[in-house]
Amino acid sequence: MTAPFDISRFDALRSALADVVAIPVTPFADDGSVDRDTYRALVRRLTDAGVRTLTPNGNTGEFYALDPDERRLVTELTMEEAALSGATVLVGVGHDLPTAIAAARHARDCGAHMVMVHQPVHPYVSQDGWIDYHRAVAAAVPELGVVPYIRNARLDGRCLADLGELCPNVIGAKYATPDAAAFAAFARDAGLERFVWVAGLAELYAPVYWAAGATGFTSGLVNVAPEVSLNMLESLRAGDYPAAMEVWERIRRFEELRAADNSADNVTVVKEALAALGLCRREVRPPSRVLPVERRDEIAALVKAWAI
């Protein structure tokens, strides 16, 4: 029988979201399978640098390109590494509702602390249906914190408010539409204090979303330069926006390359930077692509300029 959600865990989970939420890449071996040893090494590099919140099976981890067994494997590998470092793990789940529920339960059984529910991929998403989808996932794992990943600009903040009333374990939201005014309104309609607000468009949007109420941000860049992301977090927490914007300027081109063409090369740019450092193969799975040589040279130069 499943135990009810322990309310005393809310503070620890909320604190873990109000941080740099790292989205590890999923490296592939020569034969195209998940490279377990390299994945472990990349996660260990993050935690050794001071990163304390990890999201396996996020978009930077090529969630939609992994099969169910691979997604479970990535969850298990992350939990094994997190057990050594004490990091909090927020596992990405999604797809059809039975698949999302099964993944959430697997995450729970592995010892994960929270699940991030990917935006439902469906041509017809109603507001009430969005609530029903997330309510079913949250009800399946009442022991875990639940964080909806909000990418639908048409979604009303009151939907999240209603979901929070129904599901006390929905404790935060990863908001990822490129509109700071829309985020500010959404957060206030949903409940600015009720949820932890995570800026889901990474460092490029973190300062402006922070000013509107975010207290954490996701990062793919952190795979490459953990200290850069952590420096931005430190500046934002101190209210030192000039210092945060100095970091922003350093990583601006890198993040613009990731965001270009509707984020077509979002993961590829990160993996290319890791390849330039000798940490990971550059290969990604379709519909992503490996970058042309001239773009690879630019990314290598950016990484070198960071003096990593």
C-alpha cells in the first residue's frame, strides 16, 4: 500500500527546485546504445562541481529519442550516482498517460524524489484535459513531488491553481514559454507562493524570469561549464543583476545557437561543446543532427574562451 505524501518533505524538495536544475545529456556509444560509463562520468562531474538537482530524461537528455528501456536505464544510472552525492533527482516522464504513470512509478521505486511531467504531446490539449493528465500522474505517485513542464502559451495559470488544489504534491512548475510578461501573469494567477517557479528556458531567460518570480532555472549549459551556471545562480540570489548579466553576456552566443531555428540544435550544441572538451561523443539521434564543421569550430572557440 502506498504511503501518503509526507508534508515535511515539501521544504527540502522546494529548496532543490530553487536552484540550477541540471538536465544531463545522454551520451551514445559507438554502436548507438546509451554509453553508461560516460553518462556516469558526466553526472559525477556535475555533482562534483556542486550541482545538487538533476533531471534525467529531460529534453537535453533526448527524452523523446530514447526508448522505454533506455529511459529507465538513465533513471537508474542517475539514482546510483545521486546516492553517492546526495543530489536530488527530478525524473522526466511523459508520452501517453499509461506510459507517464509507469515511468513515474519506476522513478519512485528507484528512489527518485520528484518527477517532471513533460508537456503533453497531442494536437488537442484542453485546459481540463491538461489538469486530468497531470492529476492522474500525481495521484499515481503521492510520495513524490510533481513538477509540470509548461510549454503551452495558451494554458491559463488557473489550471495550475486548480491542479494544486487537487494534488498537494504538485509543488513547482517549469515554465518554458519565451514571454516574461506571460510568465509573470501565469505565476500570479496560479499562486506565486504556492509553487516553486523554475525558469525553463535556461540561462538566456533566467535573469528576466527571476525578476518576475522564478527562484530556479534549468540548464543544459551546466553540462559543459557547471561553474558558469552556478555563478549566475549566486548572482541572482544576491540580487546582483549586473553580475548575472555579465554571465549572460559570456554565454549569450552559446545559448543563441541552441535557441536558433526553433531550438533545432539545442542538444547538438551542448554535445558538440562536450566533444570539444573530450568528454562525450557528439552524436545525437534524429530528428536532431550533428553540426556542420564550421559551427563545430565556433563552439570549440566559445568553450576555449570560457577557460574551462
